[in-house]
Amino acid sequence: MNRRDALSKVALLIGGTLSAPTLLAMSRAGEAKNTSMALGSFSLNDTQRKIVAEVAEHIIPRTSTPGAKDAGVPAFIEMMLNDCYKAPEHKSFLAGVSDLEKKNFLAQSKDQQIATLKQLESDTKELMKQYNVKQVKVGDNVDKETMDDASTGVPFWRLMKELTLTGYYTSEQGLKASFVYEPIPGKFESIKLKPGQKAFAY
């Protein structure tokens, strides 16, 4: 399965579409790796990294299959934000992590953490409406510098979900946990999957 196929499956998992900044970031990923292109100087401190790791693990917990931490998702998130996203997303992501830090997220019980994230999910629905309105108001005829300055980043929770799912389902562990991998497929033939059987990925 190539990255484009994996991304289409990730998009379905989060409701049909990836945000524009994430699509642009994924298109830059190969360029950033090959040319050492850096769009910003994004980094997290140790406490923030632990928060991101815990949130990612809540989104994709370890069960009978690897969780987000097992698949290296936290490091993927930080790498993608630094290499492929611009300042508006850096600001919104750091603001979200800082908010969880202020709420002492790491010291909360598992149930309290889940409640905090559910509230964050609810709040983000309204934030996404505001984000979409602001993007529409910044028209094509606005000076680029003004547009960049006025740009509002995708809300933290939306970024966190997109990057967690993208990181997991484009990792070897995430792919193998979700699909039956056939590196050398045989002839094409229509098959009927049994209940609970994984789909095939070539």
C-alpha cells in the first residue's frame, strides 16, 4: 500500500476529509526528507512530548494490536509539525498542548483524561466552524503577507487526530495491525471476506 492509498483510508476514519494544511504537509513530506527542507522550528519539551504521547495512545490504544506509542506516532507528530507544517499550525498545536499542561493532564486518572479529551472534542466542533469561516474570509485578492499573518491554524484536537491516524496507518505496525499484507499478490479475483476478517493491502 502506498502513502496515497493509506491517506485515503485515514481520511475515511476521521470523517471523510483531511484538513488542507495536512494534505499540503503530506505532499511536502517527501520533499522535506529529501532536501532537508525545514518550514519552521517547531519542538516540544519533555512534558509536552509525554502529553502528546498519552493523547495519541487514547486515540489508538494498545489492545491485541499495537497502540500509537508502539508505532512511534508521538515522534512522527513532532517530526511532521516541524518539517511540513507552517507557523499557524505550530501555534495552534502548542496552544492545545499548553492548555492540557495547565489542566495537569498527566496527573489525571485515565477516566479524567478521557473526560478532558471528550470535552476537547466537543469544543473543537465550534472551533472548526470558526476556522472554516476565517479561511473563507481570507480571499485570493488579499496580499500574501497579510494572509499569512491573519491565518489561523487548524485547532489542536483536529491536528492531533489527523496526525495520530496518519502516523499510525502509514507505519508498518499500524498497517499490519489493520490489514492482511500480501507483498506478492496472486491473480486478481473477487473474494468475500469472512466476518471480522481484515481487508487485504498490496
